[in-house]
Amino acid sequence: MGAYTFHKQKPDVLELGSPSKTTGASWVHRSDFCCFPLFLFTMENDPGFQAFMQAQWRFFQEQSTTNSVAPTVGSAGPAPPPALVQTPAVVPAPSQTASRPAPIEGNYTSARSLPTPFNQPLVAPSSYAPFMGATTLAPSSATLNTTHVNQARLANARANRLPRRGGRPSGAMGRQPPTIASGLPDAPSGRLTAASCAYLDDNGVHVFRVTVEFYPPVDPESDQAPVAFSFLKTDCANYLKSVDLCPTYDLPQTFLIVDLIKQAIRDIEHNGYSMPAVRRFGDTTDVSHVQVLRLVNKGKSHKNQIKLVPVTLPSGLTILGLAKDKSRFGGEVSILEHNEGNRLIVRMMPLSYPLLRQEGHIVHSCSSTRFYALFKQDGAHVGTGIEECSGGEEEENDAHAVELLLGVGSSTSIAMPASSSVAGSSVAGSAAAGPSALSSVGLTHLRRFTPPVPRARTAARPRHFSPASPPLARTVTASPATPTSPTPRSRLVLRDITSLRALVPPPPLSISIWSENSPFVQERTTDSTALTMVNFTRSVYIGASANSAAHPPLHVHGANLQAASDTLGRIVDDCGRRGDYSQVLSPSGDRHFSLDTPENAFGHGVEREAWWALFKSMNNSSLVVEGLDGFSTLRPLFPSAVSDRDVPVARLELLRRFGAVSAMLLVAGLYPGRLEPGLFQYIIHQCNINSLHPSFISEWHPSHRLDILNWLELQPDADPSEFQALFINQLNCEASAYAVRDFETHQSVARAFLCNPILGITNPQHPEATAFRQGFELGCNNGFTLPSAIKRFEGGSETFLSSTATSFISDGETLIASLDFLTPSAHILSPWTSLLRDHTGEVDLTFEQVFHNFLKGRGIPCPTQFELSRGSFTRLVDLTHIDSPGFRGQVVAWAATGTPFLASDDRITVAPVSTLDTRYGNSVQNASLYASQGIVCFRTCSRAMYYPVTYVLDLASNNYDHDSEPSSFQNAFDDWMLRQCLVAIGRHSIA
């Protein structure tokens, strides 16, 4: 390899200078030195190449000499090649400074790409190809592609440079990554948006599913701080639901956030919470002590949790406006996933510490401590090892009894403006609703949401039942603060497996039962405020209407008993939709029941009969299942349901009605059929399993209590085969299935033995159990609930249930003890008695004895005649129990009083009368007609029955064959009296 450099000491040299307008090159004169480019070759001593270079040198020397003299017009000197027409540059004087070359604006041309010299053929030796492509390096042998040198630089200089990523302006867009083929469908992004929380209801109104998370206030002396959780979002929501701090609503997009705050405050107050009083200056209704929490930032990188701070919102902000503000209230952290539809989370927090909650005589102030200890940071685990708080201090005062009876809180409804169309602007839509929808139109009940079941994030661990459910048509209107004329309104529904009113959430079912660690202390009232069976009904009516707005009176009218009970059922359903049973608990002056019969029956007897007819129309196998010792409990038709959406609306309304009607019978001092007393005890004490303690169970099911105690005494490793019958009856499996078990399994089996036959639906969060509990509580707008009144009963709930259950007629002797058998004076009775004894041949027989014998009998006396009359019997009576010992006593009480029960102080008057007696028939002519047909006169209001003595004497005078029907006088009397009672039930024989 070698390199050749040629130097020529001539005063005039050729140098590559600034480009010309024609070829991009220029000729510049220099006098100090001459310089040629360096050429690298692969052959060091090539003769052919040396000859070529010498020829080139001579050509450049001649060309340089020619250009040293300025050309003149008309000179015949040799001109440069056409491609090299040049404009000679002016050479400055040696004393002058050379001007700065013009900037390069064109393409760069290398000297190696010069064209072939004029009249000089190029002879390139064959040896000038030592390697592939070497011939292209010879001068003018080929044109090299060097245009990219300046093009790339100029293109780069003219381009708009992207700023640094750290300082990129908000409008700059990065390069889009490669995507899949355009013909394929777009893959789902998987991101949660506020749009997924909205839907269009039946009225065409855009509605948002909203979940309010009411954070406990922070302790000013601690390091507590509210955080919006991402990983623990579902856990946090479930915990707040378990402690009744997470109500759920379905709200139109124009609903004001201010009104939502007010409603949330009322909800938690109904659940027993209270906050320190806030001093207010002037006449104002603004809410300042509870504020919405907004997102701040993601906090420290190692925690990756979003901080929250309170913020004051404009009064006109709506749900839609809040959902659009992604930076402060939106984003995926504010969307709660649920299989019934995602929910928009609105976080609130009171600014006054502490948040108190009253449970019985205990006031708890540990809400903040427990919440912020459980949820310290957004991680993979919820805080553990938290000690249970002992609660607070016991408070006893004169007002406590009133609070227990009436509850706390105020209205439980949200008003909705008339909805015609959805406004385009959220603020404008709210303004159209008025300054405060809560005070401008009627209030509409909201139904609480059942706790959502998390999809695939974290396991749900609700301590209590809570939430989520579809919008049900259970809405009614309570009176607003200021009387207004009725206005159209759209119905607003609150989801959640409970009533908006303060259904106290049930505690969890503990694993162990009847242990020393789970004692139950029944609340007993021994002072003068205690209620008794004498004043219980009246006290309930007064408590339900005290301090409450006016409600419609209870007026029930029907063409017959069936029509009246149907009307009463619709009223109960409307109360359930409102969540306010004040109407059915109206005081005596506002209660009126009547039947449009020729006799125009009305009064308390018609009311009792209507309630019991309504109860019997529902007390069937679709609602109850047989339990222990002849009692029945709830039957779940949808055992796998987790929310209201899994159960038909009609089923939930039926269960809610069933619970309300059962409660109304208890209010009247009557026990509802053979429903399990343990079910009522469990509901009265907020679903506390410890309320079913051994003493209570022994009163109603002594043998079952003994079975459970024997199981608890059995060791976990012992053979369970001796409990084979118990396993089959209660768990529907063989005892061998539990042959291998640990201690917790052993305790769980005992709990199943207790709960399955008594509760029926053992999960208190089950939608069907919740619906029945909602109706049974008979909640009113003023905070009253039936369990609060029962707890005020003298001796507690156990005494109350025992007192009402004694009204059940189990046999004839039970009714006989409550009968007042009236007989006329001796001069009238003696001839009747003499005729009765003469006809029957029994010298000691009396009318009273004949009636008692009827009550002590059982079964159908004359099957043939009974079947002929079966079509005239009401369907309210279940004839399958006709062989039971108490059936005849029940139908007598039912026909005489309106219900097949007798309270402890109730008496039934029974008397044989003549047709001249004014108590039998409204005239002598009608009385004679009634007596000839053997019609018994039942007067339900006065709890009395009168039967014609002439018809009885006619029966006694007949001759009977033992092989025919009837076979005897007593048999004929039993058949006649039984059919008269069954025909009279649901009707009124005589006014």
C-alpha cells in the first residue's frame, strides 16, 4: 500500500473554493503554495498510473496558465468545458482581509466527481481495480453519491426538534407505537371511566350509581390521614359498608352534591352516628362541618397511595360535574367495580372529631382509631392485630328511654325535582331543580344497597351486611319541611340490601356459640317507662306518630273481607317502598276498617280479621318451611343470591309485606301463626346470634337444646355417629361426613344445628332475609322501629314473645279457659235444659258441656256433609291441620274475634239465645229466619258468639243411627258448629 502526494511550486495554484452558480465549484488564485488532494491507492509503483498522473498534471498546468490572464471580449482563448463555466473570484490585495465565505446552502460536491477534462480522453489502466468498486474512486471515472452529506444536515436543521420529555409541553404528542392491523377490532382498554357508572332509567333520565364513602374524621393529635385506596379499594368500601358509613344511591346526573352531603349526614345519623355540635352564626343551612374529599397526588413512591384533602365545592355542582372533574374526583381510583354496574365513589369526611356511635347504653368513639389502624396505607394487606375497642361510657338519663323507643334522626328521604329532559350543563340542570331540591319538593325514599361482591381483586370481608341492588319500585313521598302542592317527580332509588332508614346492621355469625366468651345480656326495663301488654299497642301507635310529619290515615274499605285485605296489602306495600310504616301505625283516631255489606260491618273486629286474612294469604310453603316442634321459619327460594338483583322484585316485596304483617300482629298482642320465636328474637337484637342463648332455646325447644349441648361436650376427635338423625334432619348429610374435623369445624357444626332450623336463612346479608327484616322493623320517618319498642317491654323481648305466644290456641282447653259462657235466668234456662236432657237421655247434660265437648274434639265429624259444604269455606283456613287438637278452638276464636289467637286478657262470650233476644238478629222476623237455618251470630268487635237454642233442641230431638252421618247428637252438634265457624270466617253472618 502506498500514498502519493504531488506538489508544484508555482505562484498560481488551483484550489477548491466557494461554489459557482453553474457547477457548484470556483477557481481561486493563490501565490504562496499549491495543494492537491491526497489519493490513496493499493498499488505503490504502477507505471500506467504514473503516466496517467503526468498527463493530468500537464493538463492542469496549461489550464492554470490560461486562467491567469483575465479574458476579454472576443478573445479566442480556450473556454472551459460547458459544465465548468465559471465566474472568476476577485482576489483581494495582500493588505486586505479576505471576505468571509458565504454559508453553504447547496449540495456538497467532492473533487473526485469532477467531469472529464475538455479534449482530454481518460485512459484508466486495467490495473486500477485492485478491489471491487475501486474504479469508482478515480477522478471523473464515475459520479459518487455524496449529495446526502448536506441534505441530511439541512433537513435536520430545518426540522422542529421535539423538546425533552421532562419538559415537553402539554400539547406535544409522542410517536405512536406500532399497532395491530387496521382490519382487526380494537382491543378493550380495560380502563375504568365514570361513564361506566351511569345508565338510562325507565323514564329516560341519566342516572349515576353513586357510593358515598364517609371517612371518619382524623384525630388532630395523631398522624392519621385520609387516603384514596387503589389496591384496597374494595376492602375499604366493604369495611365502611359493614359499619354503615357507605350508603349507596342511584342519582340523576343533575342532582346537587350539596344535597348528597345532607342526605349522607342523615343516613349515618339514622345508623346511630353523631358528631360534635357545630356552632353556627346567623341563619344558615349550609353544610360546613362535612366536606367532600378531593384527590391531591400519589404521595411517596414506595407507598403509591393518593392523598385526600377536604375541599369546599360550589353550591351548583352536580353529580355530572363532579364526575367530569377527573383530576380531583375522577379516575380509576374513584370507580368501584361491581357485577351489577360500576359505581362512582364520592368521599366525604366530617371536620369535627370524634365521630360517635351509640349502641344500646354504650357510646363508641373509636371509629377513627379503628379505621385508620386497619387501613394505614395502600398495600396488599389490611391492618391486622387491631384490638377491639371497648366502646365508650354508659349513659343513662331520662331521655334515653324515649330515644330507645323513637330512635334518632329525622327524615330519610331525598327529594327529586320533576324530570322532563336532561340539561346539557350540569350546573344549569341543578339550577333548574331549584336552590335546594330537599326543601322544594316531596321527599322520596331511597333503598340501601346490598354490599357488593368484589370481582377479582380482593376478597370481600364485610363484617355486617350492607349492600347493593337494582332500582326497585319502592318509593313513596313523605311530607317536606314546608307544605307544598303535589308536583310530579322522578323516583330516586337507593340500592342496598336495606332500608335507608337506619336498619342496624347485623353482626357476623361467630364460629362458636354458647361459650363463656359470647355472653348475652338482655336489655330490661324495670322503671315506670316499661311497656306492658295493656299499653303496648297504644304506645307503639303514639311512638310511631310522635314528632313526625302528617301522614295519610289508615282507611281500609272493601266489598268483602278479601277485598279489604287486598287493599290493606297494597297499603303495606306502599309503606315498604317508602320505608315509612307510619300509616299502618296510625293512632286509633286515624284507623277505620269497614266492609260494604248489607249490615255495614266496621270496627276493630274487622281490622283484626283483615290483618289475619292478609297474613294467612301469605303464610304458605313459598315463604315458610317447617322447623322445630311444629314451628316454621323462612324458606329461601334463591339461596345463592348475593344481592337484590338476584331475587325478583315481587319476591322481595312479598317478604317485606310478610315481615310487616307479622309485626302488626305482634303489635296487636297476637302471635303470627307458628312462626319461629327464635327468628323474631334474632331480628329484635340486630341479628345477634348470642341472643339465641340456651335459656331461650330451652323455653321453646328443650330437646334441641339438649342435642346441641351434647354435641358441644363431644370431643372433636370423637365418633359423631350417635348424632346421625340430627345430621340428616338439619344438615341433610351423613354424620360420617364430619368424622374428621378440627375444633373450629366442630364449633361450626354446633352453630349450624342452632341456626338452620330456627333462622332458615342463616346469612343475615341474604336479600330475602333482609327484605323480611325490613318489613318486620316497621321503621318510620321519625326513627321509630318495632324492635326498639319491644326492648322497652317489661321483662325484655323474651317476656314479650312468651306473652304473645300464649295467645296461640294449642288445644280446646286453652280456649275453654278464656270463655265466658253465658246462660239465661233460671226460669228460662230450666225448660231448655229439661228438653235437652229429655231428647238426649243424659240427665246431667248442659249446653255449656255440649260446647266444651265440641272444642275438645278433633277431626271431621261428618265427612260426607263436610265435603258437600267445602266449597263455601274460605281459602284462608288451612284444612290440613283439621286433625290437630287446637283446630276447633282456633276456628271458633277466628270466627268470634277475627284471629285464631287470644291475648292473655281477652275473653270470648258464648251464649245460647232465643229468637227473641236482641243480641241475635236485628229483628224478630229475621231472627226466626236465621234460627231456622241454624245460623250462628258472630260479633267480632265485641268478641262474642250467639247460637239459637231452638236449632240445638231440634238436633237433640232427632233419632240417630250409629252407622250413618251424623251418628249422635254430639256428632251432629260438632258438624253443625264446625261448618258454621268455617263459613263465618272471612264473612259476617249477622250484624
